[in-house]
Amino acid sequence: MQHPRWKSGALSTGFIAEEFPQGFKAPAPEGEVALRMAAVAAAIDHLQNVRKRYISGQMREASAVQFDLERVVMMGSARHDVVVEDEEDGIVVMIDGQSWPVESDWVPGEPVWTGMVGGEEIAVQVRPILNGFALAHAGTSAEVRVYTKREAELVALMPERQEADTGKQLLCPMPGLVKSISVSQGQEVKAGEPLCIVEAMKMENVLRAERDGTIAKIHAKEGDSLAVDAVILEFA
């Protein structure tokens, strides 16, 4: 909705295909949008920490545990040093030396965080991910993780995971038996078109093309027993 063409109303049924030929991907937040999202991330982390202290059955009383209010918000590769301060009507998040008052009635589990950040009413979509959460706001999105300073130092030492480039390969998603191959070498396929059927645990799984393309090579044949991530076929 932030796109100039969308704002001007110059829309058509081909809007997405024309403006995002490789598919739409929300941009990373910048400027004040990024700071608001960092404040929300710090507020969510602070709330979750407070709630954890009151889980029943812990060896120590909740009041005996003090957690560090100095945090590091990692928003993708962008780092923000924050300090969280409790106030009567909410909290104040100091981000890179700038004060951002945060007020909200949000509780963990709700898909949308709503409240006031820096005196402005905003809404942020919240989805849990491994060791953090994905936030979407004002047409942008980012995976966010909140660390203590020591955790951030250790995370910085971790090598980045290299994802395998499987964009031109169809991999077997589970151990199974190839029941049929629905395409041939050199054949052009459209997105959604069935490529093959793999049987696993007495269930037939239809694997379909994720995008338009041409079959370059077929590695598997009917009756083959495949392991996870075995290459079934390649695209040109």
C-alpha cells in the first residue's frame, strides 16, 4: 500500500505481475519506521521476561530475579542498543539514545500488537519465529531478535548459515517411493502443474511446480526409493 502507483489509484489486474515480476517481498524497515518497530520488539521482549518470572514452580521467588534492562535489538543485520525503563502507564524504550514511550494492552499470542509508540498509534503484525518474532508494519517486515549485550556478542561470533541453492531443483521432501513422473525432459511447465507423485507412509504426495519453467533433467524414475532432499529433477 506504500507503492506510489497504489497510492495514486493507477491499478489494474496486472499490478503485482507488472511491478513485482519476481514476486512481492516487503522491504526492510528504515528510519522512524525501524525505530518504532525496534521499540515494539523491546516492549514485547520485556513483557515476556516479566511473565516468565511468574511461572509457577520456579526454585526462586519472582521478586528475587533481576533481568538486564539493557538490550540489543537485531532487526535483520541492523543493530539497535536499547534500554527499557518501567513507567506507571507503560514503558520507555531508549533506542540509540532516543526516548520512545510505549503503551499497549497487547498480550503474548495476539497476532497484532496495537498501542502508542512515541505518541503515535500504530499496529504491528507479530508472528513467532525461532528465537524471536517476525514483525510487519507500514509496508515493511523484518525478523527481529532481542538479546542481552552478552548474548549479542556471542551471536556476532557465530558463522552465518549458508543456504543451499535449490532454486533449480525439485528435492524429495520426505523419504518415499516415486509413484509417477508427470513430466519429461525439455517440457515446459506452468506454476502449479504436477511434476511427480511421491508415496510416503501410504499417502501419495503430489509435488507441483512453484513457478513457470522448463525441465532440464530428470534424475528419478518410477519405482525409485528416495531419501530426504534427493534430487528428483532439475529446471533449466
